[in-house]
Amino acid sequence: MSRYYVNKFLYTVDRDPELLRRYKEDPRNLVATWEQSIGPKLSDVETSTVHSLTDAEREALINHDIVALFEMGAHFFLSLTIFIAIYDDEWTAKYGPLSFQRDFAKRLAHWEGRDYPPVGE
Amino acid sequence: MAKLAAVLATTHHPFYLKATTAPVEQQIPQAAEWKRKVEAYRETLTKAEPELLVMVGADHFHQFFLDNYPQFLIGKAPRYDATFYNEEREFGIPKYVLEGHEDLSNFMHKGLLARGFDFAFSNELKLDHSIICPIITTRPQADLPVVPIYTNIFAPPLPSPKRFWELGRAIREIIDEYPSDKRIAAIGSGHLSLELGGPRQFRETGPDPEFDRQAIEWLSTGNIDAILANVTHESMARSGNATHGFMDLILMMGIAGPIPAAYSDSLSLFHTMEAYITWYPEGAAQ
């Protein structure tokens, strides 16, 4: 498993409006593209051979699976920020302000009172 | 020698600007009270007549990521751009350019190294909302040169609460020794109890109002002994998964010293408790 690489995906996509749009509209394709040409990038010239996604990590990213990402220790700030970018406008229009954020919390209710999966260390 | 004119420790709620500038019919019910409290807090800085700002914050994976994340870092640039695309998108925070102060940055960096704080540094640092939010709330004209200091409250393993306190103490010594007639204010932002991306996020209050009440009491009375006896990484996690930003408020009290605050205010909002604390370590502001 590569918690680092899952975080790298969330980090690189969230900071790029074009990648974010593609992740919203066609996540399966964007994840495949990312694994091929964006994830391994260290700079315009250098690439890394170190990390790869497991099947479970890939599926969690493709499915925008907030619970699975939380449980594998994806960083909470990256996960919250990217899924707000993808879902908040639609949910606000349909169900009112903060409805997406509150539903996000509800899906993780089974973790309340327990030690959360570590995001580092 | 420089004069430490004021020390401010504040929460940074990234939605302040959006919440208080939206058309009145769209504003949250607390918007007017929030604005009044922020403007009253701003006055505690204005009346100290600062000429130069030491700003303490934490990069939220904007410039720094897990491939290369510094525990402590100082900016040494002639000026600083601020606000990243995804912050404009989510929070509606505008872009800024802040002047730097290379002379104090260099003096501070060497002083920190001499005191055993082996800081990373950056000559091309773009600031995020941990520094721009307090500029918006306490110095919206953004007209003073800044020395930015970043801490790691975000990517574990983190430095200890005691280390944040000691870092604050070291920054204070260095400001006191800085050969200048400038009036320096130190402004740092962090959090009280906070949950992000977890089951306790975005409730009617912060995840642990009892911790919030206690933390404000400790800060406003300068009670570092109680903080160090009670606050650990584990206790902060129990209060909310992003509560570790409290350590930047401990750092700010370290700059002030273990003394009562001259000003302390708070506001319970959805999702979080806001805290606005000011110390005048060298006596009341003129």
C-alpha cells in the first residue's frame, strides 16, 4: 500500500483545475492517466520508480470513496478539500449549505470515539 | 534594540471574508457579530503601531507536500505572493503580495540556528491562508513587511507542544536583540478544537467546546504549566483530528511569555470556536 501515493494523487489533482475537472467527470480515466504520466513525475525531466497504487487504493480514488480513503489514512485535509471542490456546489443547490460536509461526516460516524487510522507516523 | 509592540494569537477561519462580505440576505446569522469582534481585535494591533510583522502559520499542502515537508521553516524572500488557486476556489480569498524584510529574516534565521532550532528556509515562498487570514482580519491594508515562519502542525510526526513553546521563547529573544528601532508585532494563527475530513466535522460548534474554553483560559492567563501538563498530541487528537494547530497558539504565548493577555475574546461559530488573544509584553500599547 502507498498512502503517500494516494495523497500525491489528491494533492496534484486538487491544485490543478483541469485535472480536477477530469477527476469529477471521468474519474476512471483520470486515475489511469495520472498513474501513467503524472504520479511518477518528480519534475519536467525526472521521474520516480518508487510508488504505485494498490488495487484497493485505485478503486477508492476512482469511486470517490471517502470512507475507504479515510480508513487507509489518506490525509484528512486533502480528502476534504478535493471532495468539497467536486460536490459542494451541487449539494448546496439541492440540500443547502454544508449539506455535503455533514453527509461526509455521517458516512464516517462509525469512527466517532475510536482512534482514527493514522495519517502519518 | 527593536521593541516587541504586540503579540497576537488568533484562530484563522478561512471563511471570514466570504461570510462578512456576502450580500446581507445571504450572510450567516453571526456575520455582523463576527465582523464587530474582528474589528475590535484589529484595534489591538493598530494601537500598538507596528512597523514590521513576524507572522507564524502552517502550510496546508500548498507549497509543501509529503515529499519534502519542513518541521520549521523561515521565509527569506524580498517579497511574498499569497493565496493559491485552490484557496481562491474554496474560500474566496484574494491574491496578495506582501513585502518581506530580508534583514530581519536573516537575523532571525541565524539566531534560531544559534539557539538549537535548525530551521529550513525558503527564498521563494508563496504564503497560504494561515498567514493571509490574519492579515485580512488584523491588517487588511497589508502594508507592512513580514517575516514568515512556518511550523508543522499538519503532517505527523509533529514537534511537541513544549518545542512550540520553546521556539516562541527563542523568537522573543531574537526580536529583543534585533538591532533596530522598529516596532515589531508577532502574529500567529492556529486553531482550537477542530475536525476536518472526519466524523465530527461541521457541527454546530467545534468538536470539543470544553477544550476550547479551557484553552482560551490557559492562553489568556499565560498558564503554560497547565498547557504542558494537559496538552499532548494524543489529547489534541481526541479533541478533533486537526486540533494540533493549537500548538501555533502555544508558540505565540511563548513569544509573549507566561503573562496574562491584555485582550481575549472568542466567538462560537459553526464548526469551530474562534479565539482572539493579544499580549503587550512590554506594557500597554500607546
